[in-house]
Amino acid sequence: MKKLIPILISFLFIFFNAAINGFAAPSSIDSTILSTWKLDVKAIDMVHTLDQKRVFVLGADSNVHVYTNDGFKIGTIPVEKGVSLIDIAPRGERLYLMDTVSNTFTAMNISFPAKIDTSLAPFLGKEKAPVTLVIFSDFECP
């Protein structure tokens, strides 16, 4: 009898909560189109970065086409002809490819280098020295 009382109390709580809040699912869904743009290739698969800044579209032409969220094409990444599924790492730094013809998985690092005009900037050292800038995007500034 002692074990039955907590079960009965739980059942009554769930029943009365459902009776008060209603048994039915919501009757409608609200939606708003944020953007629509035309692709320049037949799409097979797509994925976007979690920050909503880039969209990766696997095309029937064996390329991954990279777009900004408003449809501006950044570039393409060639892939094997059998690739039919793509995914990306949460921050968009890796691209994952599934080749269903050869039954292979490929992970590749991707980056988006930016050219910075330094022609009028002062410098110290060799003028043509290679430089790499690293952005730690997982840190937030106040």
C-alpha cells in the first residue's frame, strides 16, 4: 500500500495538469520566411553553420558550394563523384563527406583566408614574410 500511494499521487498530478493545460496539441504553427535565393547548381545535400553565417550545398557537379546566409557565393570545394552526404563541425572548421559509392568517410579542415591590404601600413622585418592570423572565435569580448 505504501508503494501505491506515490504512484497514485503522480498519476493524479499528471491527469489534472493535462486537464488544466489541455489534452490537444497546438492547433497551428507560425512560420516566417527569413530569406530565399536561387542556387546555381542542382543540390544533393546541404548544411549550415550553427552561427547561421555560412551555407554548404553539395551539388550534383561534385562540388560543395559555400554561400553566405543571404546567398552570396564564397567559393567551391571539389569532392569525389560518389559523395552524397555532407556535414560540418559546429563552428564550420571541418567538412565531413560520405561517399556512398566507395563507402568512405572523409574529414577535411576548411578555412576562409582573407586578404588584408597592408600596402600603406608600416611594418618591421621582411616585406614579403609569410604571416598567419588566427582568430579565436569561441571567445567573446565584453
